[in-house]
Amino acid sequence: MPRRKKGKVVKMKRRHSFVLGTFLVLFAIYIGVLFVQSFTKEHVSIYEVNQKQIADDENIRGLVMREESLVSAKQSGYINYYVGEGAKLSTTTTVYSVAKDEPVSETISEMDTSDVTLSDEDTKNIRNTIAAYRESFSLSSYQQISNLRYNIENVMLELSDVNLSKNLKRIKQENAGEEGFSLVKANKTGIISFSTDGYEDINIDNIGDSYFKEMKDQWKQLRTNQKVKKGEPVYRVVTSEKWSLLIPLTLEKYRKLVDRESILVKIKKDNISLVPSVQAFTSNGKYYANLVFDKYMIHYLNNRYLDVELQFNSAQGLKIPVSSIIQKKCYVIPSDYLTKGTGKSNKTGVASISYTDDGTSQLDFTPVDVYYIDENDKAYISADVLPAGTSIVKKGQMDGEKLQLTKTEKLDGVYNCNLGYCRFRYVHKLYENQEYAIVESGNIYSLSNYDHIILNPKKISEDEVIY
């Protein structure tokens, strides 16, 4: 077997590149520095502007006060009513009959009401009554079951009111000879209710802390199948459409209301918005406001407490965080001192007067950003572009009228970064709270919907590039 020849191995010299090594080391250091900076450098946050409506609202529960009183039975006996809950009374209205004996009362209550039919509104009222009962139901309170029964009967009584009125003449005839039977008319005009909570005499003069502890409706039904004693309340009557809501206030809320004559109020129960007059006052070291309404009293006939939303201020425009707003020091000049540059730049600026070493005057054009021109044709330009006291000329002409740059004002604005760098843009605040502001939209010098602004402008400078 022939022997394999050994191949000749040629060793290559390893070439060392100092330049390449140095480059790789420096590149690694650069990457390391960027990595460290990413953790140590304060980051700039960006916010997208949106069209919004914002309001400074306060949700609060208040105490309902009305011109109301209880009407008592003139004699003992069993009561049958001939008007329904919320009916309007006149002095000729027969409200109820009273019978000495229970059988007479039962005969009257069983009179024919077969023609009664339920309308959509009637059905809605019954459903709302049942829904309210379900929301407040508690196994520990049997009184709620009794209240439900009477509330349903009150609704049904409104339906049978017409039939009972038709039968009233027959009732008179059939019971004319009955001893102890009588029909009772209303003693005053107003709106009738068959419930009481004992707060009928409440007013501003006798207000106290006890009314604002639990702040829950505690109604007692006056309609009953039991015998009523003489002098016991049989119904409640409200004699005025005017009513008010008394609300307890903190000192801060009191200061918001004390100088106001009216305020927009949304009543949460049915989302009705009303504008009552406002009477802010103090009593025994406490702060209150009485909101006086002149309509819709019957909607809240059986409410003693209501949840409302006080709408102090509201505005619609562009919503921006308050933290994004900065102030820019500006010169305020008549807009006719603005001029255009020569040549290809055609930028807007001002023509200022300067002097050479030999005292010769000359015009220098300085480009400026016009941040805002107000309704008086006054232009706001940055106070950083020229020293205070610099003279500028109208229309960029040496013989034009001269003006010294002395008047300055601070202009509210934000840093817009749509183009990748910061540009100051004027904003006109319509409304502001602790977190957000609503600024005017549609202004050519201001912001537009979906613009991007710097959320923390103190961490960056104008014209700085955003990475």
C-alpha cells in the first residue's frame, strides 16, 4: 500500500488592526453611555390634544322644603278618599268621606270601578313604584311592605277617581240617613299627598344638623284601613308651586356660591336641568345654600331629599393638561411694524435700527415668530429676539415711524411638537381646574384637534429637537 504524502501547511501571519479595535471600543462605550442616559435623563412626555367638554361640577344631596301642611280628621271614623295622589284641590273638592261604622266604609270602597283601564303612563307609574320598592327593600323593615301596598293603592286611586266621582251622588243618597257619615271638602287649594315625614314645618329659620345626618326619605302612609281618630292627619296639602332645596356646604363651596344669583342644577332623579336662584347663608357656624325653584314641584312631591349636580362652570374646546401650559415673555407691538424679509427668505420680522462704529444708522432685519395678534391689532413676538430699548421702524423704512421695544406681557402657551421640534403656540384658556384646561379652538395662532404638545415643558427648550 503506497504511503500518503504529507501536505505542506503554510502558516499565515495574523494582522492586527489598531484602528478597527479602537473603533469597536469607542462604539461600545457610546452604546453604554446612551444606555445609561436612557435611565438617568428626564424623559419628555407628549400629549395628544382632543376636542372635549369639561365641567366643574359638584354632586350633593339636599333637603326639599315646600309650603305644605297636614290636614287632620274632623271626626273619628273610617276614611274613603275620592281624589288620587297629586290631585289638585279646590275649596269645592270633596276629598274624602268618613263613616262611623266600618261596613259603610267597605260598601263605598266596593262600588263599581269596572270601567277603569290602564294607560301607558299608569302602567309606568305602577312599575316605577314597584322598582323603587325593590331597590330599597330590607327584610328588617316590614313597614316597606305596607308602604308598597299604599303606594300602589294611591296609583289605583287616581284611576278610580273618575268612577268614584260619578258615584258620589249615589253615595250621598244611600248614606244620607246614616249616622256618623259625612263628606269632607278641602279646606284650602293645593296639591294633595297621602304621606308624611314630620318635616312639614321645616324652614330656613329652624334648620339644624339633625336634618343632614342620615338624609334618607322616611315617609309614613296616611291612608289606612284602620279607624282614624279625630285630630289625626289624613292627608298633606302643598299650597305653592314654588319649592327649594337646602344644601349643606363646605367653606370652599360656599365661596363659589356666595356671590352668585343663580346656577345650573341637574336633578339626578330624572336628569332634569333647571336654573334656580341661589341664597347662600351661614347658620350657627355652618354654611348652606337655598336653591329656589318655581316649577316641577309635583315631580318631587314625595321626596324629602334629592341628589343634584351643581354645574359651576363648563366649557367646550381643546382639552390640555394644566402642566403643559407655560408663559412666554413677549414684546407687544402694533402689527403694522411687522415686515417681510428680502430675497428668498420672505420671512416675517421687524426692521430695527443699529449704528456702526462711526455713528451711521442702518436697518437690520430680524425674523420673528408672531405668536398672536389680538383684536386690537397688537402683535406678540418673543422678547428674546432683540434687547429691550431697541428701536424698530414701521414698514421697514428708515424714514418710517419709530417704536422702542419696551412693553412686554406674558402670553400663555404650550410647546407644539408636530414637526419633531418644539414650537411655542399661544392658547386662550376658557376654563381651568386643577388638572385640565379647556382652550379655544379655531384660532390660527393656537392649537388644532389632534396636535401633539409637550406635557412637561420645563424639561425642554423652544426649538429643541424631540428624539
